[in-house]
Amino acid sequence: MNGQVSFLEGELSLIHIPLQLYSSFLQPILQILLPQAHSLTGPDNASGAPEGLTAEFAHSFLNLSITPVECSIVCHPYWTNHVFAPALKAAAARLPADAIGGVSIAKEAYVALCVLSGGSDAGSRVVDLSSPLALAGIPLFFITTYYSDFILVPSKDRQSVVQALLSRGFEFSELESSFVSHGSSQTNRHQMSSSIASLSSFTEQLALDPAPTNPTELQNRTFNLLHKHHVVPYIVPGLSLSHCSGAGVVGNNSGGNAESGNRGPTPQRRGTQRRDSWIDTVDARLYTCLAAALALPPRFLSITLAAPDPPSVLLDKTLLPLFGNTIVGDIAGDLVPIFLNLVNLPFEATGIVSGVAGKLVTDLQTADLPELSYLSTSKAGAVILSSDHAQNALQILQATLKKDELGPGQGTARK
């Protein structure tokens, strides 16, 4: 694989909100998505963008996902501390303790790595990165977007990430915060399944000692862990997704963009000039559409805003009319997610979705390996395939989890 891996600036928080409490937290969700609403009220932010935003008021990294399992937020700790934490405290005063107790914020701070590569499928794009990190016992969250892949790792493991990448042939780029792989772009099915399966190694280190010693053992332990916690992969009937990108996002002082409908800068009277605000640097139509979709609430919507890329939206196809021409991409696509509800496992155990994907790479009997996408949220995971392969993939996973014994050397504790 020829690719570049870069650390994004800043740390990140992971937030889990049960679906039954979604409406109670819609206002802070919108504040986090539209952070200017908060920045305008803070006297400490009068001279510039608050933490977690670029100078153009764009998120350095944000993922907001509403799935059939949960509402999940990955955001800068500034928004967790200044928006979500006060909202959680206020909700605790009016909601039953057992209900509010379902809301959780990961204790660990995370950092994001952006993976850039061209022309390769989703599995091979991460193979050179996932293997050294997983074998080093580093927890992973994986988010595929329209343009890039993002991998989240604990901030405390940053140096271990660097060492793991260097030990496997990655080199620093000229940016000094990136790694460049010069490996082959051709990866066979066995290599892909081994490397993707190894991503699940860290989940077993939470519960088993000694650590797994090979990819097959890693995959077996992944499914034993799912089996022990009664995790059953499932598909939501009638739910079909499209992967899209925001269209016509305007730049600061761009002079307008015909695609976005912006008519360019409006002449101002003498003495009324002011600095550009957030509304001058983004396509406000896309934010309007997102707010409309979130108000429904949606069955599935995942939005990723990251400084390196335009907005990426993975959404229920029934929401497409809400967005009109504010998004572009595979509108006619027919993607089906296979969900794993991991609410009873620790935050970091959501990376187990990669072990599941490794099983599919091994067992799907097709001439060409189907394109696989990945989405890790705070307490769930999803493997996303075309509708032609989704049902077969689901049967493979369900059949594997019905087995009483999923591999040698596991012992009775995993039955």
C-alpha cells in the first residue's frame, strides 16, 4: 500500500447517548455540530475561534453518528466540557437516575490519524497500519469517510503508535507529523484477513492472558468475546445507506461559488467592515439540512467534519430529499450496514468490528472481494457492504456465533 498517515492536532472525547435520551440532548448536539452558537457567548472567544476549531471556524475533527444502537459523538474536549457536560448536569436534575446513568463519556482522551491512499479498497487501505498497531496492543476506532479513513487511538498511546509504525517500515514525511508507507499496493485475500483480524487483539487483552499469538487466534477470541456477551450481528430491514460528500462548500473570501448558490461578497457601507464569521466560511445550506435531519430523528446519519476534507455524510437513503443538491456522491448506491451492539463492553472494545470484517474477508466466496466500509461509534460497530453481499455476510457471522466452541485453546470461560 502506498499511503500517508498523519496525526491531526488536538485530543478528542467519545460520548455515548442512549437513543431513548436523544431528544433530551438534541440542543447540545446541535451546539456541538454548530459550535459558533456557543463561541458567540464566550467572552474568552471574542478574538478568535474556540479550541477544536480552525481559524475558519471548521471542526478539526467531529463525528456525530445516530444509529439504531445509539447516538455517538467524537469531538474536541472543549465541546464536551463547555457544552455537553453542563447539559448532562442539567438533565440529571430532571431525569431518573437510572436513565441518565446510561449516558457515558470515555475516560480516555483520543487522537485521530488520517489515512490517505489512492486506488485501493477499504481493506488494503488499512492493512499496513492496522497490523502493527493491533499487535502492539493499541485500541482502535475506525471511521471510513467519503475521502479518507480516520483511526482513533488513545492519546496516551501516541508514542507507542509512532514506535509501532516505525518498526514496520513507515517513514516520517516532510510534515514531521506523518508517516509514509512505501509497501506494495497489492494485498491478497489471506494477507488482508490476517491483518484486519489482528485489529481485534486489544479487545481480548482486556479479558485474557496470555495475549493471542497469531491472526487465527485473534479472530477466534474476537468471536468468543461476542459470544460470551450475547452480541448478535443484525441488519435493520429496509435500511439502505448512501455515502456522500458536502457539495459547494465555500472558502473564506472566495468571492462566491455558483454551485453553492453564494452570490459573492455583499458591498458594505463605509465604516461597517467586520471580520468574516463562520457563516462566511461554510455552506450554511448543508448545516440547515443536517439540523432538519437531526430533528426527525433519523434512523441512521453519520456526519464527519475534519479539517483535511470536505464534510462526509453517510445517511439513510430516505433522507436524501432533505439534502437536495447540498451533497454529491453515490446517491444511487445501495449500502447495507451490519450492526454490532456493544453497549455492555468497554469503550475501546468497539474496535472488534475490524475482527468481524476479517472473518468476512476470509469467508465471503466471491471472485472479487466486496468493498467493505467500517464505522466505529462509541458503543457500537458496523460493517457496511453492498446489498448484494450483506445477507451472505450476515449469515456467515450468525453461523459463526452459534458455534459452542469457536477455536482451540479458548477454554470453557468463552462458551
